[in-house]
Amino acid sequence: MTTPDPETGALFTPTEMVDEVATFFLAGHETSASALAWALYLLARSPEWQDRLAAEPEVRDFSRLRDIPAARAVFRETLRLYPPVAMTVRTTTRPETLRDRKAPKGAQLVLSPWHLHRHERLWEQPDAFDPARWETENGKTCQREAFTPFSAGPRACPGAGFAMIEGPLILSALVRAYRIEQGTAEPVPVMRLTLRGKDGISLRLTPRIRA
């Protein structure tokens, strides 16, 4: 609201500010909903991991995230396999050479977390749902060098830290409350603003009975 554009010197107009705030709200809700939906789908296909999440303690305090390591691992693995923003576009600020291909200043480059996260030369069993991979040397290396669900650099998602708190907490609460089973049809991933099921993601939720 008070910082001028470095090139034009102009401030946001009220309309532009409303659009910016609306984008923040939409991006934050839409991406989180997409990630949680795919996480529940993956857990419906993996009863053993679902039981591990359900057995973790109830956590309502951000400071106790370490008490739900399975929920954190499942959420991270979901972001790897089904990144809510499966592609982004960046504009080069100077000429670049990428694998012998020239990209002049101002060229638009499409970056795809979907492909990077499933690259066979980087990840061990890249198409497998394996939340335990994040404790392996390969998983730790790839998390540093080839894991970009929130993009990277100065244009990275400003909500990344919050998402990695919000996602596991909500996922943990849902799995503690409900048993999740697959629905009648396999979802087909499509990119429409965020990565979602072409015809939705069909699941059956049954309340868990606790002693």
C-alpha cells in the first residue's frame, strides 16, 4: 500500500489492492484444500499409514507438531506426488543457457514440480507413495535439491511455513475422527488453477469408534 513500484513509481490502486488480497485468500484456501483432498485419497489407498496417523496423539498446539511425525511425512509426500501448483512460470532477468538451449532475457520458462518430483534420476521409486522416504538419505537430499511444492527463491509462496503447520494438523484431526476409504472411481489429475480431480475425488468417511 505504501511501497512504490521500483520501475514506475506507482502505488497500488484500491482496485489492485482488493485483487491482490483476493488472490491471497483464494490461493491459500484452494491450495490447502487440494493438498488435503489428495492426502486423504492416498491414505484411503494406504490403510497402514492411515492407522499410524490415527494412533498419533491429538495435537492442537503448533509447538507440538513434532508429536505427529507420520502426519507431517504423509502431508509432505502428498505435496511431492500431487503438488497443488503443478507448474509455474518465471521470466528470465538475463540471458540463460539451459542444457545447451538459449533463453534470452525476458523469456518465459515453465517450471513443473509435478515432473521434478517424479524424476527417475533423482528420486528412488518416484511414483510410489512412501512417506518414510523423508528419513532416507535420498529423501533428505531431494528435499533440499528437488522438492519445490512452494516454488523457491524470492518468488516462493509466502504461505509455505503456515501450510506445513496447517496441513498436518488438519490431516491428523480428520484421520483421528474418520476412517477413509476409496470411492467408486479413481480420480484423474487435471491442472485447473490448482491440481484437482477431473470429476472430483470420491471418498467414504466413517466415524471412528474410540474406547
